[in-house]
Amino acid sequence: MEEKKKFFTSSGIEIKTVYKPEDIEPFDYDEKLGMPGSYPFTRGVYPEMYRSRLWTMRQYAGYATAEESNKRYRYLLEQGQTGLSVAFDLPTQIGYDSDHPLSRGEVGKVGVAIDSLEDMEVLFKEIPLDRVSTSMTINATAAILLAMYIVVAEKQGVSPEKLSGTIQNDILKEYIARGTYIYPPRPSLRIITDIFDYCSKYVPKWNTISISGYHIREAGSTAVQEVAFTLADGIAYVEAAIKRGLDVDKFAPRLSFFFNAHNNFLEEIAKFRAARRLWAKIMKERFNAKNPSSWRLRFHTQTAGSTLTAQQPMVNVVRVTIQALSAVLGGTQSLHTNSMDEALSLPTESSARLALRTQQVIGYESGVTDTVDPLAGSYYIEKLTDEIEKRAQEYIEKIDKMGGMLSAIEEGYVQREIQDSAYKYQMEIEKNEKVVVGVNKFQIEEEENYDILKIDEEMERKQVERVKRLKKERDGDAVRKSLEKVKDVAKGDENLMFPIIEAVKNYATLGEISDALREVFGEYREEIKF
């Protein structure tokens, strides 16, 4: 490999040999930094940050049936995890029951299968929902899963106003990067604003959306693009809610974000700081939000699954540690650390425990939590924070000129930008311009004897039998009436959460409720543009 003449971050920002005071001058401390917990929140959203309370340690988990996932959740809580993060299988994500022909072979594979309220009751059995914060990675069917969670809590004797947690509920990034959409963008936005409206009145502690840059980064974006496209999605949601007539200061404090922690350690720290500052300015100056809580960008972080390698998977422990540390130094509110074996399969119990221990060592042994924003004032960090903010703002302005994020997505602009970045990154690896340890350098001969988690195929058969039995034993007339109500409300402009909750109480399945909405809204088919 030739000696490098120039160095760049993942976003193409050139890195100087050394940084000096003049690189960040003029530097207005109050404008650029301020105090933690104060506008523009560059240094963190709370005054004491981790000195008063560590971030929420969530381990994303869910597989096979509700019974199996419930065991894993209770195990993780016993090991010191402080919040649940639920992974759903692919049929659940795209609105099909486990007995649907298209679900065959996918039930319980990448997450837990949830077909009905019955499954949700099992999933959270003996888990006190008034004392546990739950994050659910669900988008197209988010309203249905939230309805099930609310009803399960009521059955536990927990009122909705006591519930805390998050639904991802970020449908725009599905059209950009991930693909688990059902309905076209505009009715999907309607469902999201219905959730905003409902929760602002009845579930006030619930984070109604986790605006997700994680999947944008996993699809191949740069750090700058992750910030820009995530915040542009956030702008679209705020605009939709205001157009609906909602008061920005009523719903904005419950918005949350979800970012990726990638390999370029210092760029990632600067990225989180830049995103916080840029969002504060957007909410205060663009949307005239008055409540300081509306200006705060609170975020969850997950380490980068796309960086994990099947080669020498033990090395993934090192990658995850570096990524997790960047999230902590960047001021995250909650964190998931990937397990070392995730390039091979769903995590085993022991690898999930080690991933959690990684967070605990950072939190309790490293000393990085003893002071707030310890890297503030570094010439390089401050210069990089400024540059990421500037470049992200330029993207947002370009998207504004296109008519906003919805138009940019419909034109294929955002998708093309990410694809170009992903291609460039892959070419750098193929040409050995970027080193991936164990992949294009430092390879070894390996024996494939890793302990990996395998899903018993019998579990799919049991889940299919369960949903078929439920459909026979429940009150069919009540289900039909409640599904008709869902369709009627979907045709008008009333809030959909009310009929969805009623349908869930009658044990209408997730697939049936999704089909009722499909009848009214139709299904989205992506148009490929070059």
C-alpha cells in the first residue's frame, strides 16, 4: 500500500496533520457550545449528563416466538439491562400474519413474531411495564404494535400515562434505505401524525417517533449524509404535524432520534455534537418552537452492524467498543451494542451478555462519564463539528429547494446519493485503499466452529397454529365490526388510533388490521429512477 499523501474522514472531509487555535477562529463559546443542557445543546441535552444518570442500556433482542423472546428479555434485565428493545420478524414489520403464504420461512427469523394481542401478552409476561422503558423497532405497523402495548399495560393495571418508551415509526427512511413499507408515503404520514396527536393527549411519556439515521448509514451513507437526511426527515414530520394543526411545543419534546456509531471514532463524536446543534437551530429558528425541550435532540445509538465481519468475529468486540465509546463521548441517551457474532446469526446469549458488559465497563470503569463533553475545546473536534454541521445544512437547503424530503425521496435523489457513497466505500475496500482487518488485510486461516444461534423450525409451525386457533376461538362478529370501523376512519380524517386499539382489544390480528388499511390506502410500489 502506498504511503497516504492526504487523509479524509468517511464524509470526504480532509484531515490536516495538526490543528491549532486559528483553525476554529473566530470562536464564540456561547454561540457554538454554551453549557450542557442549554441552547444550542452542542455539549449535551442535560446539565449533568452521565454524572447524574448513565445512558439507558438497551440490547436489541427478539426472535422466534413471544415465549422465547420473553425469556431473553427477562435474562437481560437480570444481567443489568435498563431498558428493552424489541426486534420484530419480517412478516410483523410488513403487516402479514404468520399463517400468510408470504410469511413462510420468515416467521421468527430476524425478530419475534407478533400476530395479535395474545402474543403481546406473552411477550411482556411478568415484565412490569410501569417500571421498564421499551423501545420497539417497528415502522409501517407501528400504530398497531403501540396499540397492543397500551392494551397489555391496561391488562397489567398500568395506565397509558405511566408508559415510557419509543416506537421507531419512521416511515420515510423505509422508502430511502430499508424497504419495510406498506402504504404510500402520504397516508403513511397521516398515520404518524395520528400517533403524535393521540400520544400527546393520552401517552405523554412516550417517544412517538425515533427518526432514524441508523439505517441510512447502514445503507452506505457518509456521516454528513446521515445527519442531513435524518434531520430532513425530521423536518418533514414536524411540517406534517403542524399542517395537521398540532402545536409544535406539544409534540416536539417527544421526538427522538436514532443514530449509527461507525468506525471513524472522532468523526462520529463530532457528528453527534453537530446534529444536536443543527436540530436546535432548526426547531428554534425554522419552526419557532418556544419550549427548550422542543429544541433538544435526544437520541439512541446502535453500533454499526454493517461493519461487523464474519471473518475473525472476535475482532468485532474491539470495533463495537470503539463505536460505543464514540456514542458515549458524543452524548447519547441510550445505547445498543452489537454482539460479535451478528455477521453469522442472531446473537447467542453469551455474546449478548458480552455486548452489554461492554457498555457497563465504559459506564462504570472508564472514567469518561465523570465530566460532561470531555473532548470539547479540542481544535480538531470543534473544527470537525463545524464542518459536519455546515455540509449537512447544505444538503438540507438543497432538499428544501426540491420541495422537501418527500419530493426528494419521490425523485430518487436521496437514494442515489446514498448509493453513490456506498459504491465509493466498497471500491476503497476492493482497491485496498481502506483497510478492514481480517477481510482485506491481516487474514488468517479459520476453522468454522463458532457457536451460533439457530431457530428451531418447529417454532414457526407452533406460531402458525397459534394464530389459526385464535381466529377460530375469538368473537368473529366483534372482529368484523372493529375492522369495518378501521376502514371507515381511514377514509375520513378522525384519529386512527381509537379504532385500531378497539380492534386489538377484540383480538383482530396485525395482518387483518393492516389489510383493512391496505383496502383504503393501497400499497406502495417503488419506482426506480436513475
